Amino acid sequence: MRIGLLKEEKRPVDERVVLTPHQCKVLKSIYTNIDLVVMSSDIRCFSDDLYRNAGIEIVNDISNCDVLLGVKEVPKKLLIPNKRYFYFSHTIKKQQYNRELLLKILELHINMVDYEALKDAQGKRLLGFGRYAGIVGAYNAFLTYGLKSGIYKLKPANKCCDRVEMEGEIEKINLKYEQIIVTGNGRVGNGIIEIMKKANIREVSKEDFVSKTFEEAVFVHLNTMDYNVRIDGSESVKSEFYNNPELYKSSFMDYAKYADIFIAGHYYGSGSPYLFTREDARSEAFNLKVIADISCDIDGPVASTIRPSTINNPIYGYNPETEAEDNFMKNGVVAVMAVDNLPCELPKDASEYFGNEMLEKIFPILINGDNDQIIAHATICKNGDLTPNFEYLRDYVNGN
């Protein structure tokens, strides 16, 4: 098997990579029967020379590889027929902007494996950059609050050499009595909590959050059933909520009226109640000054997220009265951080994390045999047609 690491060609530039130079060296030492090459890149967070120094061949042509590994979508004009690709295709949710890409993949008889669809027997995702979305998103929440309040100033994460330097900046955070809401579990939620601990912010119960006065900054970590309640007032049941979300309403404002900062790392299911609406944001009870929306669902469950922001310009203001964008420094305007590619701010650390998961969970079955059909079940298409697991994309492919 000959494996090639792709150069990331999608714009805006993404400096991440599937394997670091050291991880490439480790992979070759474990599996001596494979060839591994890396496509030359002048944008990758690890230089060509670092790969060469690790004994990895740098090439400009990867057409003789069997398996091609990337992070973001490969532009249509660069796809190579009859190859096996691994990357985040952003097609499995019927994303309209990538329909033409999937059509091209089918036309070229490409065997397309989507990282997002790689799951264990229990249906849990095996790979993702979510942890670093949580880490950077939480850091950006504090960066935003420092600018909004004028109390302190943090160096942007993407201007830091790595996570170590970024965490050194956390010592500058100067909070007093602020109350913070955190939502989200899994990788994203765990990443957020890592930063809350680094910042030495104490977690309190949801009961204390809404009933006590604090002499320090605190946060509450809410799960889905903490801010969704049955409309008729009867007992809330998680399984029922997931199956019949229309029977529920949001109780998020019960917490938001006590909070200064909201770090949103939740997963929003279609049909679920919005956490807060534009009408909620206009109410006297609405107290939030900074919202870091890691989930970044536009015009969705977090009413202030009216567009994604960018790494270079991560903050915009949401004016609840006009329901439009405004200067985030104005009184009464919510400062919104809604960067939708947060892991790119720490590309070295995010790449290392992702590569370790690849080494542990994916390469053993890719090289030694996919006995549990993990890769097979994550294969969107092969031989010019959709696989059974992705037959639901047929109408999407056909343009219906």
C-alpha cells in the first residue's frame, strides 16, 4: 500500500495536516510494508524539510498512491480517478455547496471515505477536531470579553506559536464576579472544560448558579435536558426529547438572565427548540454580553449568530433592538465570536491530536483489515455509485 498526504488546496488556507512528521516516522516504523509520501506544501504548519528530516519522501505527484489523506475537501479539478480518498467531504448532510463535488467523485469512480462517518460499534465518532474547536472557542470567549470589558487583552490564538504559548496568555485573564454558561459535551465540551480549568474558574451547580451571589467568576455546565423542558410542565425525558422535540420548549433564559458570558458548544438537532430567540434577546432579562458560539448554526438556536466570523476578524456585534450587526463595543450590543474553523488557529496542536487518533484507531484497520467494517460503513461511494449506508443521498445527488 502506498499512502500519500495531500497538500491542502481549499481556500481559505488551512495549515492542518493528517500526520505530523514524527507521526509519519512512527507509522512507517510500525507498518514496514507500506510506502508513505507527503505532497510538497508551502502552507502546511510543518515544513517540507521537517518531513525530510524524519525520513519521509516529499513529492509533487501523488498519482501513484493507493490511499490519499487530506483534511478539507479536494477541489474538483484536482481529484484523481479510481483512488481511495479520506477527508471531510461535507456532503453527508446534503450540503448544497458541495453537491457538485460529490457528483465529480462519483463520475471519477473514487472510493470516498469521510472522517465524520468513521464510527465504532456504538455509533460514536472515532475522529474529529472538536476538542480543539472547544479549546480555541473557549479561549476566544475570554479574548472577546477582555476586549468588550476593556479589563485585559489576550494575544489571538492564531498569533501564538502553539497551545503552550496560548495557555500562557490565560494568566492575563482578570475576572471578578462574572457568571459563565457552558453547553456541549463530547469532544467540544471537553475542550471547553480544559480551558475553564486552566483559567481556574470554578464550576457550580445549576441550582447555585441561579440562586447564589458569588465573589469570584464561576461557570455552570448545562446539558441538553437542563435547558429543554416539556411544554405541558410534566417530567422531561431525554429519549422523548430526541424523538419528539416539538413537545419541548427552551428554558435557557432561566440561566441567561444571570450570565455574562455564554460559550456554546452544544449539538443542535433539527426541530429542537431554539436556546434563545431574537425576542428573548430584547427582553430585560437578557444579560449576556459575550457569546462564543462554537456550534455556529447561522440564524438558528443562538439568535445572535447571524453569520460566521473569521480567524482574522473573529468578533462582531449583535444589536438585539435592530436585530442587525453593530459595533460590539457599544453598550447593549452583544459581542459575538462565531469562527467556524476554530481548530485552524492552533494547526500544529490540532494536527498532532488528530494524527494520534488516526494512528490508534484507523491505520490498524486500514492496513491490517477492516473486520468490523468501520471504514466500509464510512465509505460514501465506490465504483461510481453510492454505498448502501449513504443511499439516503440519492435525491441530493439527483438534484431533488
